[in-house]
Amino acid sequence: MTTRVLTGITPSGTPHLGNYVGAIRPAIAASRASDIESFFFLADLHSLIKSQEPERTQRSTLEIAASWLACGLDPDKVWFYRQSDIPETTELMWFLTVVASKGILNRAHAYKAAVDKNREEQLDDDAGVTAGLFMYPVLMAADILIFNANRVPVGRDQIQHIEMARDFAQRFNHVYGKEYFALPEVIIDEQVATLAGLDGRKMSKSYHNTIPLFAPREELKKLVFSIVTDSRAPGEPKDTEGSALFQMYQAFATPEQTAAFAQAFAAGISWGDAKQQLFERIDGELSPLRERYNALMAEPEKIEAILRQRGQQLREQFAIPLLKELRHAVGLRDLSTAGDAPKAAVVAKAALPLFKQYREKDGRFYFKLLDGEGQLLIQSEGFDSPRDAGQLIAVIKQAEQGDALQSELFRLEAEMAPVLDALQALREAAAKD
């Protein structure tokens, strides 16, 4: 059985060695498995949230695409495309938006962080917050669901977005009565390498301590020789633990080469010799990739052709048929077929659970909950006023919309146990009063 794995790549500047070791190299290696159908997309729409500089967006998209291709991503064996070349994604985003809970979006990490920062600075909660930032999780969900990806590799800070995608998919499936979307699973690789930068901290553009992935040979050598080391002289044993230089060497070496380098550290290798060995090790792996990268950057029209071709193939094979089905599902249909609508509406309505509120001869107010086939799920006891009964109905409906209960809540009577327990607790509390 083939598993669909989807990876998003945000165009955000020139890639560095940390990107290569932690993301590019392992993702390309994983895509070569025979039972994996890989989707790699350039998330250029997402990049607009952080940057509204057209030339920078264009240049970054080109550099990122050329980097992945130069590193061995085979566009004939994986789906490699540009997000903006699949316009059905933004249409799907709207379909998901109308079923997405605003309460869930309020709790998105990026939005909450922006609000918290504003509060610290005594500003309005939403000062400087765009709707794009707020709706980012819905667009990400559309990226995943439009191709019904089974697994999505992300960092721990992105787990919440996959959970949201699952929630939106469940809600849509439930509202429209069919499993249109598979529920994606998150992949967390605990072994993903994080590379130290020039100053020993994690290599990151925000720290300005990176080594560009395809820096020219002389620039690469200069940067490697600028890695911060301690003051131990040649002949003094040196620690591998906590050494940015040793960690970087390890990321580009075999276990046998790494063991030999560790032995050299113990024997007191000079920092100059150690940096020379590191430079040769990195350059040995990157030199052929750098050559391919420069050739690709010299012919951007070839990259454009690859992205457009794969994007069009994806639209024809996946996106267009799916959106055609979804438009029909939500009622965006050919009006000439409207004669069939009443029957369809009755069927759709019958498939949903239904509350019925009524007054009995004893003067008290009751409600009951029926499933889609008219079977009784809940029968309330009597209330003194319709308002009391209505409030409890509202509580149950709210619970159904919450994070804890999934879309199958109203389909299986067994899953009503928590609600029944809550009803019992309310009755007991009312009896005490």
C-alpha cells in the first residue's frame, strides 16, 4: 500500500547547511522508498504572510527550488510543485473556513504569540495582526487535504496545525455526510539533526550564524575557519562534546570517519588542522551539488517549466476532480438539475441528529435527541421552564462542536456516555438545590 507524504517548503531566503542536514537531505532520502508517494511544494502563498517584497519572494522561490533539485530531488519520481500553481487550494481553503471553528483558530500558536506580544507592549490584541496570519492554519489544512496526504513530517511546533487539519476534515466530512478527506497523521522525526552555527548556537538566519549551502569554495573555507573554538593549543586534548566543529563534521562523515576525527580530538589536533579537515569533508559532498545548483540558477526557465508541468498534472489528476466533487457536495451545482434538490435535501437532513423540544400534559418541558434514522439517543427529564431545557440543549451542542468530541459523536450512541453523565450530574445538582 502506498503512503502519501507531503512536505511544505517555505521560500524564506537562501538555504544554509542546517537546512540541508536537517531537512533537505533526509527528506529526499525518504522520498526514494518504494511504498511512498511524495509531495513537495513550494509554499509561496504562505511566504506572503511574512514578506510583501515581490522580488525577494520570486528570488527566494527560485533559490529554494534550485536547491532541492540540485540536492537530488527527482521531479519525475516525486510531485514537486508550487503552491500558487494549484488555485483549487484556495477554493478548498474557503470550504474549510466555513466549517472551521474560530475558537480553534484563536488558539493557534502563531496568533497567540502575536496577541501575547501586543499585550506585553500594552497594544490592542490584534495590532499588526493580518487575517493571513490568523487564517494560516486553514490554508495549511487545504495544502494537506487537497491531495489527501496520509502523513506530514513537521517539527514539534507544527503539530497543532496537523491536528487542526484533522479537525477541519472531520467537520467537513460530518456536515456533508461523506468521508471526502482522509485524516492526516503527523510524523515527528526525533533523529532530525540540528546543526550548530558559526558561534556555537543553532544555525539560524535569525542569529546571522549560517553557512550558505552553495557558498563558493573560497567563501565556504573562510566561513568554516571562522567557527568559534576554545583556546586549547595544539597537542592539548579537545572535547567533542559541545563542539560545533565536531558536530558539523559528524553531519557530513561516515561513522568510521567520525570515530577517527574523535580520536584526533583526543590526540590534540590543532584547530587549524581540524577546520581544514572539516572544510574538505563538507566541500567534498557539496561540490557536485554546487555545480548543479549554479547550472540550474543559470537557466531558471527550466525550473519554471518543471513546476508548471507538475502543477498542471496535479490539478488534472487530483485537484480539479476533488473540487468538482466538493462543489456538488456543498450545493454549488448546475441550476438545471435543481429538480433533484428537494430529494437530496431530505436525505441530507435525515442523516443529521435532531433535537426535539416539547411540553407534556404535566406542564413540564422536555427534549429528546434522535439520530439520523429517528432512533432515540437522549430523553431528558422534565424542566420547569423551556429556558432551562434550551440551555441544556445549548450545552450539548457546544460540546459537539468542541475539540474533545469528534464528528462521530452523534453517529454512535455509545459515544454519548459523557453527555449522559453530565445530564445526570446536572439532575443531581438540581435535586440538591
